[in-house]
Amino acid sequence: MGVKEWRVRNPSGERRVVVTKELPGERWLEILASARCRVEVCASEEILDRGEIIEVVGSKCDGAIGQLTESWDRSVFDALAAAGCRVYSNYAVGFNNVDVTAATARGIMVGNTPGVLTGATAELAAALTLAAARRVVESDSFMRRGGFRGWLPALFLGDLLAGKTLGVIGAGRIGSAYARIMVEGFRMNLLYHDIRRSETLESRIAAYCDFLRTAGERAPVCRFAADADEVLKEADVVSLHPVLDPATVHMIDARRLRLMKENAVLINASRGPLIDERALVEHLRRHEGFRAGLDVYEREPETAQGLSELANVVMVPHIGSATTWTRRGMAVLAALNVTGVLEGHPLWRGHEDVQPFLGDDPPKAVPSIVNAEELGI
Ligand code: DGY
């Protein structure tokens, strides 16, 4: 292993849990310590490679918490199984960095942290939408370099969102929360696509529309699109929220970018490989009125050549879930995934409602295991 520094908490704990990054707050450590875990935490900000993870797993490791920046592949699960590990939790809701099939084959449960980051990620997608549509970052740079000489009729013209069409691809928890922010907050019409219709989303928007009509106001329109192409052709703003899997890699490629309106806004706060980033750079270069708001990148932490030189893109460093409350909550859920399995608790039946886990007296249940069904649990 390189020169990475590891800290040990509760050194006398009989169960050994490896955590590959310091996590926010103290509560998650208290949870692990009270389940008799010795917790070994990597204090370095550098990303661990699989060899380093395998080395730290060693010959005894009961549980582990890792990051979306690491590859938890077959070789790592071989090492975990040999060390007696029963549970791994990703410190994220997404788990495209984890070979879940390999974990399942070795009887290891894989946890994630849903629910707690829905609002934060949806809000960040909304922030990117506003920043891109109203050219907030370009204007900020202009101010800072002393460009502002006084109000002008055509200074930094952007696009009004009210009454325009919002396209949402992927209407799961985060996509639906984002759709509601934009429809209810900005009165955008909604055109969405997913592999299946979301009755929950449609009924909530319908209730909001009823409320507006009762108040004598115009209600937005909400429509399901049969395919992603329809959304891309018709929407003024398109935000991506599908799961990243082999079928969705480069779902936005050069062909699909060409389908979009010349001055559309494209938002991605989901996973970088959904977009062919080189094709996006080309498209942004050719169409100055087209704007993008990105939280995630195809090859993080790198970005495609030329992307950062373009004025019509807003870029932030994968901070969708980066609120203090959210990141502390994610740490609590990851710790409870580990201790719940080690203590033999049942799976949580409350589905997406993880609020009870965030209080002082969490339920005696495992919050979220993604391969429970495959493991026959
Ligand atoms: C996730 O949880 O998958 C996000 O990308 C990080 O918060």
C-alpha cells in the first residue's frame, strides 16, 4: 500500500469494518462502535485502487463501506469473502462501481443510501438548470473581471423557463423530485420518459394542477413520452435521471444531440457516461445558444478536452448530494446497512422512507440492500 494514512476508531471492537474515506459527522461512527465494530478509516483524499483495498481487507474483515470512485469488482469481493465479510455498503445511492453479481455469488450483501439524497440532488439539478438558462456563471465571471459598465437591453439574454417544456428522462425518485420542483416552482410543462409510467409523479402533478385551476390559474401540462427521442425533440430543458447501466451508456450521443432544439438546455446530475462528452463538446462549440449544466463527467475527475473552455456550459464537481445533512444521513445509512446485517436485523419494509433511521433511535432493520432478492432474503 502507498502512504495512505488510516485511523482506527474503537480499537477494541471485535468486528472489523473498513471504511475507505472519512465520512461527515460522528453518528455513523457511534453506530458502528455500539455494534462492537473496530472501524478502520482511510484518512487520505486520494482514491484507493483495488490493490490497496484488497490489502487493507486482509485476512479478517466483517464489513466495508466504500465510495463511488472506487472499483468494487470481483477481485475485491474474492478478498472480502476470504476475509469473512458479510456486507459491503456503497456510500452512494448509485452502485454502478460495484459488481453486485460477484458480491451475490459470494453471499455478500450490497447496501446503498437511497432516499436521503433525493431532495439534495434534485435541488442541484434545478440550480444547474437556472444557472445554464439564465447564464449565471458567465455573468458572474463578467462581473469579476470588471466587464459591467451599466445596464444594457441585451446584456446576457437567457431563456425564461415558465411555460416552456421540461423534459425528464428517468422518473425515479430524483427525476420525479426534480420534475416537481420545476413544474410546481416554475410552471413548466412536463414531458417525461421512463421504461414505465410513474403513477405517483403523474398524480402529484395532477393534484398541483387541480390546485392551480381552483385558484383560477393556468395549469401546466404533464405528458408521458413513448421514447427518449420524443423528449429530446420537444423539450426546451432536458434533465437526465436514468440508472447508468450498459443500455444507458452514451444515451446522449451526437445523433440525439442533433435532435434537440438549437437553444435547449441539457442537465446531467446523474452519471457522466450517460453523455458522450466529446460529442457534447462538439455540439456546444457549434451551437452557442445550446447550454449544458453538468455535475458529473464521463471520466471523473477528468473532463473532455475543450469542455472547460466553453462559456455555454456550467460545471460543478459531482456535488449533487453535497449538503451537510444529506452527507451525514448517507453515512448513517451506510453504517446501519453494515451493523444491521452483522446484527442479523431484517430488511426495512418502509421502502423509500428512510427518515426513521436518521433519528436517535433507529429501527432495528437494514435500511437498503440492493441484492436482497438475489440472495433470497
Ligand atoms: C450517488 O449517491 O450516487 C451520488 O452520485 C453521490 O451522492
